Amino acid sequence: MTLREILEAIRTLPRPDRLRLADQLNRDLASAPTDEPPQGGPALEARGRLLVYTGPIDASELDHRADREARIDASSEQPNARRV
């Protein structure tokens, strides 16, 4: 059975049955364990409902100044560049 078929089957249910199904799914999800780390991904840590990256960070990649200066230099070398 595909996901599309499952959704179509749920949509054919009468409204009270759909609401009961939604309530049951919410209870099941609330009681599901959340302590399991994500599989095969980067260094992520579950904090509540969020996944937070906890791996190493290269600060030079976060520094935008070198890229900004290169863009300024490139734009000022254009023949129609305005001088400020």
C-alpha cells in the first residue's frame, strides 16, 4: 500500500473517525521514545523537538568579510562603478 492510498483511505473516513485516528496518532507519537539519535547524519543532538548541530564549526567559513571585500573590489573595478 502506498502513502497516497493510505491518505485516500483516511480521507474517505467520516469526520468523527478521522478525529479519533488523529487523536490516537498524537498519543502514539507523544509516547514514542525520542532519545534515539538520528542515523548516519552529521553531529546532531535532539533537544526537545529540534535537532541541533553539535559538530565542529570552522569559524573562517562563517566570516563573510573576505567575500564581501572581494565583491566590493570586483564591483569597483567595473568601468561604470560609482566612486563614493
